[in-house]
Amino acid sequence: MVVALTQRENYLKTVGFSGPEWIPCYVHLSQATRAEYGEALYDIVQAYPQFFPERDTDSAAFRDIQFAPGHRKDEEFTDAWGCVWKSSQDGIEGVVIGHPLADWSALTDYEPPDPLAEGDRGPIDWEAIRRYVAHQKQAGRLTSGGLAHGFLLLRLSYLRGFENLVYDLADDDPRLHELIEVIYSHSQAIIDQWLSMDVDVIEMPEDLGTQSSSLISPAMMAKYVTPVYRRLMEPCRRQGKHVAFHSDGYILGIVDQLLDAGVTIINPQDLCNGIDALAEHLKGRVAIRLDIDRQTVIPYGSRQDIHDLIEEEVRKLGSPAGGLEMIAGIYPPTSPDNVRSLCEAFETYHRYFW
């Protein structure tokens, strides 16, 4: 008798290129989308639960939305690093409008948050997290943990302001190196916690790209940023953990640096980088956690457009050996009908090779 793989087994075979039984496909509903469409989305979650890892069993979660800090319209929020955030739409993360180190003189007395007590946006209970991970492992589920989104390059821009940061990079300001070390030490302490729990995957999310290029030049990345990534990834790789790296925007000009630093799962955006270009440059070299378009086809396309996109991506980036995972973040104005069409396409093509 053939026994089907568990979700964890299938995932690890996918990212290890060792013959999974399906392509892992996931849909994440933003708080803004939940607030806009409510129970119409709940019905889709119930119809396709396998694609919603954050699925709610109570429809109330789609009626009474409690927006997260930094996601509340016109409300300023100061995070644990002293950065002031403001959003223009409920349920969508805002931007940093207040930079605690805009003046370098503030660095002398600056104290970063304690990584063992504070998350970016509130207290953190590592013992509770440890119990949760142990429960997940006991249940045979995939476990993961990692750093906050924007943990290094974006963190520098949050603290200094982007224009100041650009000058810092160009001037090779010694205080920038000092600040990078502060951020590195904070990040390493968090990674040490996750490694002590023996999780399967370490997540390291940043946004390194604009619509058409990397946020800073490949040379600047290689000088200031990638070496820190490597230092953070090395202990993960020594313990045999997968390192998953997310970045929005165009990253093909710097992706080799990321792979050399230790990334084993790369999470690029599809149409921004180009499906054919991703296939040519990454297929077979690294597991691709493909970020499905959220700018054109998914929000505005027809049902056929959505099915055609998913089919093309599965054919060009997938393989019977594995190496492809698909995730879709849903944001306004994507309608429930288009979310359903996406789930239908995932249902149709997630076993394409099997």
C-alpha cells in the first residue's frame, strides 16, 4: 500500500528536489481584503482549506477585523526600534515617517530592543513560542521561524531614512558599519532562539527590489549587506536548516549573491522578474517559492487569465523532482471571484507532474 506524504514530508521533498507528490500552494488574505469582503472570503476558505495555512474556522474572523499595529489608517505607531509608522489604508502596512537615527548624533545613546523580550511591535514570549513549536513537531507539522520583515537593509532605511542611508553608503560612513553590527547582533540572537528549537526552515524577509532594479546597486549589496546575510545564514546551514529569503521587486541582478550567502529557498515576485528569466536563472539551482502576481492578473484578470498564468508558471518553473512552491498575497481590489479562480487554478495544477 502506498502511503501519501504528510504536508511536512512533501514540503521538504519539494525544497530538497527529492520527489514530492504535489506543489505546495498557499493563499494569504491581507487584513484589508478581509475587511472589504468579509464572509464571501470565508466561504472560499472553507471550500479550499488546503490552500489557506492561516485559515479561520470562525466566520467572525471575517467580520470583526482587528487591524495590526502599523496597519491602521492615519494612526501613527512607534515600533520597538523607535521608528514611527503611518498607514493610509486600514489593513495595509504603512511606511516609516519618523526615523530615530535621522541625526547620527542620536546613535551615541541609542538602545535597540531586547530581542529576548521585545518583538518589533510588542512583547515576545519565547517560552510560549517554544511550546508551540514543540506541539507542531509532535504533530508532524513543518516548523519555521525567522526574522522580522525588513531586518537589515530596510531596517537601516527605517532608522536613518532612505536618503540619509544612500549618502551613508556612498560615503562609507563608519557609523553605518557600527549600526549594521547592532542590527546583526540583534538578528543573530533571534536566529539562535529558532535554531535552539530545531525548526525546519529559517525565514529571512527583506524587500530589495524596485519594479525594475535592485534597491541599491549590486556592488553596494556585496559590500554592506550580503556579508551580513552570510554571517546570519552560516549557522543555519551548518545545522542543516533551509534558509528562505523573501524579496519583493526585481532581484535578478543580486540573486546570485543571495544564493552564495546560503539561501536554499528564494521567494521572488513572478512578473516583476519575468517567468522565463526566473526559469533560466534559478530553476534547478534553488527552490523557488514563487510570489504570484498581485498587480495585474490576479486583481484585474479574468478567470481564464488566472488559470493561464498558473499553468504557465507550473510548466516553466516546476518539475517532477520538485523545486517549486507557490504563494499568493491577496490585497484590494482583488475580488472574491478572483480569489476563487486562483484556488481553482491551484487545485487544477498543483499535481500537474503527478
